[in-house]
Amino acid sequence: MCETVLPGSMDTKRNKAGDHIFLRTNLVTSSAEEPITILDAVIVEVQSKVKAHFVLRIRIDRAVRKDGSELPVEATVVALASQSVVTEGWDYTGIIADRIPRIPEDDQRLPGERRLSEDQPHTSSLDSMPNLPVHLRVVCPEKAKKSQGSPCVDLLEARGIFGYKTVTLEPVDPTSPAESVLTSKKNILFRAGTVLVIEVKNIPRPL
């Protein structure tokens, strides 16, 4: 799973079948290989005003690694969100005050058993680990009700369309595992900077 953004706008009025959209990302597939940095998305079908039905069909079946090598993949869009519903922030991990809680048995000692002195406190490898904040990107649906608590979800776990009310992301067709279909009753227009979450499968492994 990886995230990327549209480098430019995409819509059913201006785009046509055959247009390529090069999506930049950073997908690590293994420690022995360079990461995937580009996904080649090709628009294979555009329907505009056909019985008040607009369609964008996108195929992603080619990727490029950081070293320039190309490889076949099967990738589909699993979520798409406008910038207005994507939020960034930091999660500060809590400090562990007592890594080994005291239990009553600790106060019982057998005759001759030595007790850990006060000047020899317990140490752990965890003690040297700083409580570093974690950078998060989440999707927060518009007009969320306060009674629902926090409706935000981690960006890479988001599924569906966010911020584009009239657009539907259709289920993946098993016979076309590298294609994503977007439909609407109105013109489909995605602005530059729109965030995409893409699931990449069937990545060739080194022999």
C-alpha cells in the first residue's frame, strides 16, 4: 500500500483515453531492491454525458524503481481524497513510567536470597529509546458529527472517496485487477494535489 498525489487535474472533459499520469511515490518492496518511485497510470476509458453517466477507467500496470528499472505490477486505487479532508499531525508516544510493575511476590525473599539494592535499579534497552513523535496523515470526512467521536482514519487504511461527494469508486473487477473505475452523474473533476491510496500487487521478486 502506498500514497501519492495527482500532479495535475484529471477530469472527464479534458482527459482522453491514452493519457498517461505519472504518480510519484516511495514504495519499499524489499531491503534488497530499490523502492518504487513512479507508478504509470493510463486512462483507458473516458465517458462523458453518456446517459448522464460519466466514467473514468484507469489502469496501473507498470512501475519504475529509483534506479530506473521498470517492472510490471497490478495496482488499483482503493481511496481518493481531496486535500481539504486530509490532515497531518504528530502522535507523541507515552512515557512508560514503570516497565516492570511491582507484584506482591517481590517482597518475599528466601533465607539468604539477595535483594536488588536501591543503588542498582533495573535497566532495560527500552531506557535508551527516545519517545519520538510519529508523523500521521489521516482522512477526516466532512461534516462529522461530534457524537460520533473521532471519525478520522489513517490515510493508508482509508477506503473509498472522500471530499468528492458525487463520485463513486467501483469495486475492482477480478478480470481486470490493474484497473480502477470512477463513476458519477456529473462531470468528474479531480484537482491537482488530490491524494490517492494505491494497493500494489504481484510485484516480481528477484530470483
